[in-house]
Amino acid sequence: MSEDTRTKLLAGALTTLTEQGIARTSARAIAAAAGVNQALVFYHFGTVDELLAAACRHAAEQRVAHHRERLNEVRTLSGLLQAARELHATERDAGQVAVLGQLLAGAQTQPRLAAATAAGLAMWTEEIEQVLARVLTGTPLAEFVDVAGLAKAASAAFVGLELYEGVDASGAEQALAALDQLAGLVAALEGLGPVAQRAVRSRLRRSATA
């Protein structure tokens, strides 16, 4: 029963964030959404911030697990972008974009929430890093790319596009199309013969040391 109550509170916190925003997310509002007594928020989590932090981690774990099989299928950069488009649509429809936006807003002033939000984003970043390492192996770019840094940049870009779409949907689509073009350029590099690839690597090395 105790675990069931915790689960209801986690779900209630996410629902409240989505429907009322971080400013109106209180113990009373969360308890009402969860259908439990307000005192149980403090009994199980100590504070509202701790509950929100736990809800953030809980949501990230669930969503990453939901998409892991799809991400494991990705073998090319263009395939990763296609998967990102699918994730984008799924997460938007599931209300996760609204939750993330509220958590990021609250994290600016609440250190505990900031740490939990960062931990949730790190779960996504770790998955993306594994995919990038896989798709870049054997390409002319492999030895010149900081995969961990690129994964963080990709996560940040995805979050930004998710939130940006809410105010400029056509602009977000234009950004995704530009990324598709970039993937096409990488695919063209992969299609070059051995001699041309060596020339590209040589040029990249000279640029890296310039």
C-alpha cells in the first residue's frame, strides 16, 4: 500500500506540473491530483521539492526505458535523427515536454530540483552517447569528435527544440530539416572511397592542430 501511495504521488506531481505549472505545484495540489491525504506528501518525501525531484527521476527512467529498444536499432546518424523525430512526437503527445519545461523553470531557483532535473537529462544523454559512439565508429569523423560532449549538445538541442516548438513550430521544423541535411553530408562522407576518406581525415587533422 505504501509503494502504491508513492506511485500515486509521483504521478500526481507530474500531472500537477503539466496542468498547473511549477508556481502552483503545492502539496495540496499534488495530493488532490493523486487522490490522497496531503500529509502523505511529507510522510513519504519530506518536502514538495523532494517529491518533484523524485518525480523527475521517475519520469526520466520510464521514458528512457520506453524508447531504449528503438534507440538500440539505430545504426546511422540519419537513423538517429529519424528516431529523434519519433521521440519528439511521442514525448509531446505524452505531455513530457510540458513537464520538462516546468522542471527546467523551477530548477533555475531550486538547487535540489536542479540536481534532479540534471540527473534526469543525464539518463537521456547516456543513451544518446551510446548511439553516437555506435554510428560514428568507422566514419572519418570518429577520431575527431568528443562523443560525450556531442551527446550533451544533442540532448540540449533536443530539449531546446522541444520547448521552442511551442512558440515557433515552423522554426523548430526548419531546425530539424537542417539537421537532416547535416546527416546527409555525413552519409556522403561515409560513402567516399578509401583514398578520399584518407584525404578528409588528413584535412581534419590539419584543422584540429591549426
